[in-house]
Amino acid sequence: MYSVRIKLLLPLLAIGLCVTGTVLGQSTATLQGTITDTKNAVVAGATVVVRNKATSAERTTQTDTDGNYQVAALPVGIYSVEVKAQGFKTQVADQVTIEVAKAVVQNFQMDIGAISEQVLVSSDLPVIETTTTSVGTVITQRTVQEIPLNGRHFVDLGLLIPGSVTPPQNGFLTAPLRGQGSFGLNTAGGREDTVNFMINGINLNDMVQNQITFQPSINTVQEFKADNSTFSAEYGRNSGAIINIATRSGANDYHGEFFEFFRNSALDARNFFERTTEPAPFKRNQFGFNVGGPVNLPHFGEGGPVLGYKGKNKTFFFFSYEGLRQRQGLTISGVTVPTDAQRAAVTDPVILKLLPLIPRANVGVSGFAGSATAPVNIDQWTADVNHEIGINDRLHGYYAIQRDQRGEPTLQGNSVPGFGDTRSSRRQILTLNETHTFSSAVVNEARFGFNRIHIIFDPNAHLNPLEFGIRNGVTAPIGISQMTVTGTGLNFGGPTGFPQGRSDTTFVVSDTLNYLRGNHSLKFGGEWRRFYNNNTNKDTGAFAFANMAAFLDGTANTFTVTLGDVSTAIAQGALGFFVQDNYKVRSNFNLELGFRYDWLMSPTERYNRFVDYVPEVNSLVQVNNGIAPVYQTNSRNFQPRLGFSWDPFKDGKTSIRGAYAILADQPVTNLVTGNATNPPFANSFTKLVGSGV
């Protein structure tokens, strides 16, 4: 199964709009431009030195015969650019901002004079990006670090992207999780499950339902770029927006901070429509610290410790911790419980044992009102290391781990304190990037990484159904069946389908080769991904009662349960290749020509537990027993890309773009999980009318 989307972007006239484009599939950027003299003749062989002002790292290149230069795979930051050529004055642009996943253009016009003379030129970049067809927005470091965010959730910054909408509170992935925010966003009319989140060029999506694995701490994000319309062949896997995240790194100076953000119900404004009621209790504390700088290591010997390794201009670190402690009060009301007289009249042995779990009335004769607390605890640690191996090699490593625990006491409509569930998880991501400069025209960036999530959904009440006389096929203390009494609001037990858990891991290996030849900026590369999804699930079943009298009599009108080994081990792979040519036809007209091929492999189950219904035999048949796999691998994901960008007035204020692309979505594993939970591995039962508990 696969999804293919064809995009056609009609020429757009962008006048005075602040939009940026990209041809990059990673969290670095490209600096490029043309060197001319005062008569607009190109200057070949000019030396261009690009220096990072925070780390003093340098990259040197030369202009080609057409006067063009390009420095690819630059980390984001502020740079100085120096241009030298024999017979011309040296020119320096001292404040060139390199933003994530962006092609930054800095042209120079050389004045005749001695090379020892230096001219400081303006580094003001065009408001409009005129060299690419993509349309996107960079959210800068200042915005990321300083904008007030309720909850400090990174994905909430997606609302700043033109074309984004406020996500629906009940959306598939946009419904905010308590204390953790949304795990998806809607932009440019795209579905939230088509967004591709990337951190340092490594995929950050959980392929079970294509959501972000976890939200990196705001303090660790340098900046990010969102591309709403992406046509570069470098991008694959998704047809929606591309979110490129660049993480913070250390510099030559030590910097650090401590912080605490808090919010509670005592300081919150009262709801305008609920002036007569006290707000539910709410407390949130977010706290942490970060520190970064050069790596200096002591050497212990005679005479005491000395500085053995000096990392200035060479090796840098950044470390961050952020914690969250949140307690939210939930109101339980409108619940009808058995009266004292009804309790005294119960004779059913199972109901007699269940009654102590149900609170007595505290509103009138049979009403109950109460409260529950929903706790959230999050701890996230991040480490980042940058190392300049040599003049032509740079290594960047990033690792983040988050442990979180969230309680949902009213899950599935539970109205009795003590039930619901607690979910504990561990989330990780690792990225390794190595950038190698072969020559002034050839730069390669190799990447490896993985992201992982392990989460357990555990019922709060570890009760054994046998101790209550409940005959639901469950003999372990994993919880009693969920009991729902129609018309009363009484709901307790369960939750249905719990306990459950999953462990997912995605491995990624990719490589991009940048090659500048004349007016052609070429890219070649590929990516390999392997995703593993392991699930486990048990069920205690659910009883439904028509009314309170039926419940007290122990007579349910329906009972459903799924019994058996509901475990799956799903694996899915993908392999993609691309070639991209950004051709500068004229100084104000660019063509983008690209082609991509993705082999999106069909998911498999490690123990061949996929079972399908086969009409020819009118039966369920296990895959590989004479029937084809659940889904066929699509081998026709040929994805051409074609686009142009034109600056008709050559002033950087107007851009006309047009593009065409075919994009393929990789299917999520949720589409096939159910095939591994069919008989004989799992059996679902439903009993109707007069079912005794």
C-alpha cells in the first residue's frame, strides 16, 4: 500500500513577502554567490574564506571560471566572508547570517586596487529568496528562545509558519497530550501525518502513525525551517511539510543559564464563563539548565593538573537538562451511584465484591461528585559535541533522551477514582554527521542516526478478576473488566485493551554529495531506513449494563473481550536515491531539475503472524501459506522534480516561481498491525443479552 501525491505549483508572484527557500535535506545550509568587478565581468580564481564567528572554524574555496563559488554543509550561525583576488581590494562581509536548510546568496563586486586594502561591504541579504522554487519559513533562534510559550512545546511554534492553522483539539495527531503538547501540525492544507520532522538531518518520526517521537527542549533548538512546498529531489518519505531542526552547539566562549517557569491555578485568570466556580487545581513547574563552550581537559602529572587538551577553535560541547512537574485537577461530576438501600438489597456475589470499589453518594441520595489528579513528570537530557577533525573534516554528534510519565485517571470515561492508567516512556534520538571537503567544488555530508520510543500503558488498579468472581478469561492481576452503566455516568474498571505497550526504533543512514561545476550546482545522494515496531497488548474485556437495576442484578446486555497472544513484531524498510541540478541559466533565472526513486518496502511480521481473509476459501489464512503478502511493495515510486525561479527586475524584491513534483508517502505500520491480531493468535468474543458477570 502506498500513497502518491502530485503537486503542481503555478507561478506565484511574491512581492515584499518574507519567504525563504531551500534545496537542503539536512540541518546545515549553503553559502553561494558570484564575484564580479565594477564592469560586471566575472572574477575567476578569487579566494573566498568563510569563517564562523562563534567557533573560528574556516572553510576556503575559489571561484570557478564563471566567477561562482559555493560552500556547502555549513552549520547555522553568523559568518564573516572574505574575498581576495590579485589586482583587487580585499572585500569582507562581516555579518552574514546562515540559516538552517537555506541557500544563502552573498555576491561581491570587486574594486581595483591593492590586495592589502580592505573594504567592508554590506551583508544585507535579499528579503525574497529568488534562487529556489521551495516556499518555507525559518523560525530564528531569537524567536525560538524568547517567544512566550504555554508549556514550552516546540511544535506550537508551527503556528508562526504562513499557511498553518490552529490544530483541532480532537485531531488525529494534533490533539494535545497532557503536559506534552501536540505531536503533529497542519500547514499548507497538508495532513498532520504527512509532516516530516528532521533533526540534524535525521528522521524524528515514529512510523507507527508518523508523529514526532518527542519534542526537543526549546533550549536545545538553534532554529528550524518549515518548507510547505518542497520540490527538491533530496526530500523523500513524505508529501507534506518538511521541518528541519538545527540543534544548539557550543562556541569558543562559555555560556550557560538556569531557568524556572511556573504556572498555577492561583495565578491563572478565571474563566469568563465560569465566574461562580473555583478553577480546578493546577500546578506546573518547568526548570533546567544548559551550558556550552570549548572542551578543555585537564592533564594530571607532576606539579598538579594542567590544561592537557585545549578545545578552543576545535572541539565544543553543549549540555542541557529540562524537567517538568505538572499536577492537574480533574472534576468528576454527574455520576449516579447505588443508594444505601440498593446496596443492601444486592444478592449477586460478583456485584457484592465490586460495590466497595464504588464510592458512596455525596450529592443527594444517589449522586457522586469527586476529583482526580492527573500527574505528568518529564526529564530530558541533551548532549551535543562538535569537533573540527582537520581543515577538511568536521564531526557533529547529538544525543537526547527523555523519560516521561503521565497519568490519565479518567481514561475512557472512567468516573471512579483509582482507575484509569499511567503511561511511562523512554524516548531517544542520536545523530552523527561527518562533513568532508574534497575540494573547493566537492563537499560530502554523511549521516547516521536512530530514534527510539519505548512506552508502557499500565492500569492503575492491578486487580485480579478471579478474586471478584469475574469470568472473563483473564487469570492475572492486570485489572478487572470495564463496567459501564448506561444513563448513570458510572464507569469503572479496565481500561479496555490495557495493559499494552510498544517499542519502536528507526535507523537511518544517508549521504549527500555536493558538486559545483560552472553554473550547475549538483547533488547526489541516498538514504536507507529500517523501522522496527514491537507491540504487546492484553485485554480484560468490557461489560455494558442497560441501567442501574441491571448492574445491581449482575445482568449485562453485552460483554466483549480479546484473548490470546496479541503481540506483534513488525519491520519495514526503505531505500531512496536522488540527483538534483540547480542550474543558473542567467543571474536572475534558475532551473531546478531533479529525480528521485524510493523503494518503500512492504512491512513484514517477524513470526509470520499476518493473517488475511481469503474469499476463494472463505477462511482466514496465514500469510506465506499459499497467499501473497499483506501489501505488495510498490516499485514504481519514480518522482521527477521540475521547477524555476525568476527575479524579473533583478532587485531581489520580486520572485516568480513554478514547480511540478510527484511525491510518495511511506505507509505507517498502524495499517497492518491488525492483521497480526487475527485468529488463531488472538480471538475476539462478544456475548449479547443476559450475560452474567
